[in-house]
Amino acid sequence: MSEVSARPVPLHVAIIMDGNGRWATTRGLPRVAGHREGAKAVRRTVEAAIAQGVRYLTLFAFSSENWRRPPSEVADLTFLLKHYLRSELNEMHAQGVCLKIIGERERFGPNLTAELTAAEARTANNSKLTLVMALSYGGRADVVAAARKAIASGMAPEALTEENFAALLDTKGIPDPDLLIRTSGEVRISNFLLWQTAYSELLFTNVLWPDFGAAAFAAALDEYATRERRFGARPA
């Protein structure tokens, strides 16, 4: 524990989990094998976040653009989501994990939508770690939906502030990420949490998501601890 307390720990870490397909391809395996290994990496990362004292962990599990993938791959991803939820929920609950879903969950159909909502309700009072799963999520859609809510509420334009606009986003009540990690060597944020990451520290690692775990997570937090966060201001 002394290692954890010796350096500043981000309150909220967000991760773009990338590289499942490449991991599988380099091994001559079907893409679904990479997604299965990626699900194991989720468990390792949740455990690492708890061990490191992170309070919020947001994972980009399924983007709104992922619906454009081949139907067979979408079906595999949806199956794995169901399997992960059913196999990991009891353990997450026992570990004190509070599950929150952001994005258009309804697109997964009524049965899975109901399971996701029930999982949120079951874990709602847990406080060790809030695990935010971004499912059928897109940052631009999130901003547009918030703007529509503001208009529908009859809010006067001059009354709209950054604070009350943020309260209309999917992430209402969740602090903005301090650190955004993307695996697999890609250097972009791919329509993820566009509003919320305005001042996040960005870290891009070559580690493919299925290989990500406690050591890679700790290394990311070590790098974060070296950053000087100024939020647009200059030191005096």
C-alpha cells in the first residue's frame, strides 16, 4: 500500500480498450478469440483499479460505430457482453463495485437492456469502485442528446452554463476523467467522452488490450504521476 500512497492517484481513469482483433490476428486466431481475451483483461483491470485506489473506471466497451462491423462480429461482441455480465456480476458485487451504463443500451434489445438495468440496481449502493461501461456510446451523440434535453426543458440560452450542460450528459454525477488511456498504439480518442476529456491527461500505450493488466495499469499511473496538470493556466 505504501507504493500506492507514495504518488498521486487519479480519481477517474478512462480506457479505450483497443487491439483485440490485432492480438487474435497475430496468433492466427479468429477475432472473437481476441474479444474473449479482452474480457479477461477487463477483470484484471477492475482488480488493478481497486488495488491502486482509483474510484472511477470508465471502459469504452462498445462504440456507436461498432454497429457497422460485420453482423457476425457484432453478435460475438453482444454474446460476450452477456456472458461477462452474468459471470462477473456476483464477483463485482462482492468486491464493492458499482456498475453504471452510459450510451444507448436500448439498441441491445429488451432482454439485455433489462439485465443491464438490473445489474445497475443490484450494485447501486456499492462504493469501492464505480465501473462505468460505455455501450453503444458516442461522444458526439452524447453532446447532441444533452443539447436536445436543454431545448426540450425550455431552458433560456443565457441560462445555459458548462455546469448545467454537463448535468445533462450521460455521465451526470461522475467526475471527468483525470487520465485517458488508449491501448494498441493508436493515437486518437475515437469519439469517446469528447466533453469530459477536455483536460484529461492522455496516455497511449502499445500494449494490446488482451495483454493489459496490473503491471500496465500501474505503469500508466506512474506516468500520470509525473504530469503537471495546469488546466490551461500557466504557473505564476
